[in-house]
Amino acid sequence: MTINSAAATDPTTWCCTVATTLWLAVGDGEPNNFGDTRGSGVAGPLAGIIILLLAIGTVLLIRNMNKRLRRLPPSFDSDPIAPTSPAVEPKRGD
């Protein structure tokens, strides 16, 4: 691809190109139709409900984990507690 050096250095060509690009980017006053064009505004309240549900779920998970951590023994280093009574063998019915 060759570049015309006269067009690249000519200020009028460069200015016209920039002006055309800006004019196409700004448009001619038409409204922006990208994204949600509904006027009902449902996205805000729906997002608030989802955030509230996530916060409630987080609080419940933290409470449940705290209960489970309180049930743990203070240390896992010691040997398991030996049974106080000897194991009883089941009797066979002969």
C-alpha cells in the first residue's frame, strides 16, 4: 500500500478528512439508539433487588460459617480420645 505523500502533507486534505470523520461521529442530531431505549427504568430497581439478595446471602453464609467454626475442637494435634469401655463383640446366634 502506497501513501500519496502530497495528500499526507497537504493541510487541506488532512483538515477535510478530520472534519468528515468528526461530522460522521457526531451525526446530524439523531438520537442515540444504542443500548436500552425503554423509558420505563426497570434496570435500576432490578439491580437493587439483586444486590440486596446477594447481601442477604452473604450474611447468611457468614453466620453459618461462624456456627461451624465454633463447633470445631480447639486443636487437632492431640490423639483421638480413647474409648472408656472396651469394645464389645457382637454375639452370634448359633
